Amino acid sequence: MPMNVARQAKTIRSFLKKRVFLLLALFLLLFPDVGSALQWDDLLVELKKLELGATGRLRWEYWSGLEAAPNSQSDYNFVNLRVRPYVKYPGEHFVFFFQFQYAGAFNLPENGVSGPGRLYYSLSQPDDHPQATDVLEFWMMAQDLVVDGLGFKVGRLGFKGGLETVYDNKTLTWLKKVRLSERLVGTFDWTNIGRRYHAAMGFYDTERFRVDAFAAKLLAGGFEYHTAFRELKDVNIFGGTLTLKDDFLIDNTEIRIYGIFFRDDRDVAKTVTGGALEIPAVGASWVGAYPGIGPGTFDSLLWGCYQWGDWGASSHSAYALIAELGYKFTEVRLQPWFRLGVAHASGDDDPATGTHKSFFGMVPTNHKWYGYMDTTALSNLINVYQQLILKPAKKVLVQLDGHLFWLHDTSDSWYAGSGATRNDVFGYAGGFNATSGTTARLTNGEGFIGGELDLTAKYKVSKHVSLAGSYAHFFGAAGAEAVFAENKNGDWFFLQTVVTF
């Protein structure tokens, strides 16, 4: 068995190196002046810079509850496996990156009525063991060519809106990675397939600020195996960002201003909304981490967005606001980090007529914020939440998250979803359907949906191996009972191993 593993690893490395040679050959064709100046000895030096590696993730999940009707398969378990080998050339002015992905699911529920297993199977049926292999990312980045800080990136790539810049300040970077980025555009990598884009990006990065612009086409992914990474040609996203870096205006504080234009002209979007979606959005964010305030570090986060445009046959006007505060005791045992937050997204008091007022989440990674059971999206929502993060040992982290969910408007739906995953899937449950004339996931006028508790533990076994486990319980209230009449409560549990080399 070890001989087979070693032989397979050698084959993968050979495959990846061939792809990098192809990229380098393309580079020499595009930039012949540079290529002619590159001596063979220099080329060998550059090839030695190649970085090879891989990440593997194995996750077992158990789901129970949230049943709309009796005699359904509400309890089930399944397994997801994902392997991502990569090769990278980190040159001074050019960076090339190639990453392959194998993803497979095992024992998916054939009659599941809720939860992630139902979503995987419903997009893969009649296959309870779907698999997908494809190129995950394949891109080139050029930087500091004409002017220091000026560059571009093009190819198939992941994009996390809000993570254009990271810092040496670990708390500030954690806030950006975990609490700020991917609110509207993300990689959705919690799912086994993930989400990627065919995109071109330009940037100008200086010591004090950074400017970014991008144009992207969405690829199928998320829960979708069979058509994973096929281009959704009718979903286009354009945007730009101005980031004022920490210490520019205010010490340890980043201020970001952004704009996005989202267009969805797929048939399924026209069926739901009565026409194409053309939604411009503008917004801003503030994130700060301030050490030396008492025995620890105080942090704050603000995020806001306003949308307008066309929601199919209707006009669109909606907004969302998020605020978070936290304090981490850095000099005491367990290093407790207490955080509180509220997320508010507009709803529609008359979904069937007039201006569409429900906030639209575009293509985010919602798993990170509104409860790990993914019952809720940032639309027609008031979510009050808390986080407690403890570090009982150097390699151990324990986190407790609690959520309370209300609807902003009881005439509107309880929404769920994280955006389009393939051509015939709109990406969100709930809302008024212009073709059928019905509104899904209504709560019969009830405003309180319920609450959720998430307990997570992580253990860093070594440099290459990490373990994680989580248990979540959804406490359904009257609003949840209107949608899940048979069982308004739910449980979710997972165990996960990640190996990197």
C-alpha cells in the first residue's frame, strides 16, 4: 500500500510539473524579450523555486431533524473526501499557480428532507456516491512590471471579496478572513466542491492604500458534482475596491469602500423573478484591532451595503448592515475572546408587487456567519449572535457560537442559500416566484424563527495534520414550525481531518 501511495504521489508531481512547463512556455511566447534574456542556468534556478504540495480533507457528517412532513428520512450520515494537489511558481514579477481537485461523497441520503446531504444528493441523483475531478485553479499573476505595486491576475481562480489585503496584525487578519471576507462574493469552500471563477483582476498596491478591480464569470460548484466548474455563462460579476490600510487614517484600522455589479440572465433566474437580475451594490466596511486596552485587545467590525437595479420584472432596493464588537484577554489563562454582533438585512412587506426590497446575497460563503447548520441567509433577517473563543492549550481551540433569528418583515420569507451552484438552480430558497405566483417558506406571520448553538473544537496535531469536530443544535420557534411542521428542531455533527504537505 505505501508503494502505491508513493507511486501515485510521484505521478501527481510529474503531472503538475508538466503543466508548469506549459505555463512557462506560454509566458516565453507572450514575453519574448524577457525569454531571450533568460539563460539556461537562470532558468534552472527559477525552476528550483517550484513549490509542490497538497491538501486533503476527510469529513463525516450527521444530520437530524427539520422535517416538513412525516415519514421522511430526517436522520442520516455521509462522508466527503477532497484532495487538492498544487504547484506554484513564485517569481519576482510573475506567479503561476495550478491546482487540481478530486472530490467524492459517500452514502448520501436518497430521501433526505433537509440539511447538506439532501442538497448533495438532489443535485447528483440517482448517484449516492458522486465524484468529480477537474482543474480547481489555473492562473497567472504579474506584479511590479511597470510601476511598483501595479499588477494583474487572470485565469480560473478563487475570489474572496474583502480579503484583498492582509496584515502582520494577527487579530486584524483573523477578523478579515473569518468575519469580513466573502459576505457577497466568496469561494464557498465549506462545501466539498467549492466555488471558483473565470476572472481578470487588476490592482495597485501601495504602503497606505490598495485599489482593486475585477470582472468574473461564475462557475458551477458548491453542492454540485456532475457539472462542477462548468462556466455559468449568464452570470457575470464586476466590481472594484478601495482599501485604506491600517495605520493610514486610524491606527490598527482598515477602511474599505467597494462596488459590485451582479447580472444573472439564466432561465431559472427569469422563472423566479420574471426577467434578468441586474443589481448594482455599493458599500463600506471598517475593521479594527486595538491592543493595549486593559489586559487584552479590543476589536470592532462594521459592514454595510445598499443595492438597487432590476429584480427581473420589478425594480430592486435593499440594504444590509452588520456590527460586531469583541474583547480578547491575551494575558490570562484560556485567552478568552468574547464577541457580540448583529446582522440586519431588509425584507419585503409585499413580495408579490411593487419594488423588491429583500436583500440579495449574491454568491457568498454564508456558512461562516448565520449558524453552521445553514438554515438562514442574509435576507429579511435580524440575527443577534455571540462568540466565545477559548485556547486551553497551544494546539487546541474551542469556540461556542449562539444565534437568535428574527424576520425583518413577517410578510416575507425565511430565506436560505448561498447563491447559484449550477445553471438550473437559482441558489436561494424562499421569496416570491413570478412564474407560479407563490411565495415559499412563509412563516404564517410569525417573526421569531428560533436559535442555534454551535460548539466547535480544533486540535493541531502537527504541522501537517489537524482535527476538528462540531455539534450544532437548532431550537425552532413558531416561525420555524410554520416551515418544518413535523419537526422544527435540528441537530448536526461533524468530525474532520485535514492533512497538508
